[in-house]
Amino acid sequence: MNKSTPKIYRTTNWSSYNRALINRGNIAIWFDPATQWYAPSKGKQGRNQTYSDAAI
């Protein structure tokens, strides 16, 4: 069986492509000081969660 050659995609809009590469690693995170970081005790057996679901 012969493998077909992969398609080659050529970039036509270089300015947009370069901006996309720069923004690829950009992660914006907002922290709300009123967020409950530590999980409350549930009163059940076993270990409690350390962090709340909102913090994760």
C-alpha cells in the first residue's frame, strides 16, 4: 500500500499567524480575593479536600 503524501499548508496571512503564535502561550488568570480557597469540612469519613472546587 502506498501512503499518500501529506498536504502542505502555506501561510498567506503572516501578520495574523505571528500574532497567533505570540498569543498561544498567553494565559490570563483572574483571582477573586473573595473566593473560598480551602474546602470546608463535610463531616464524613475520609480525608477532606484540601482546596475547594472554585479554587481548582
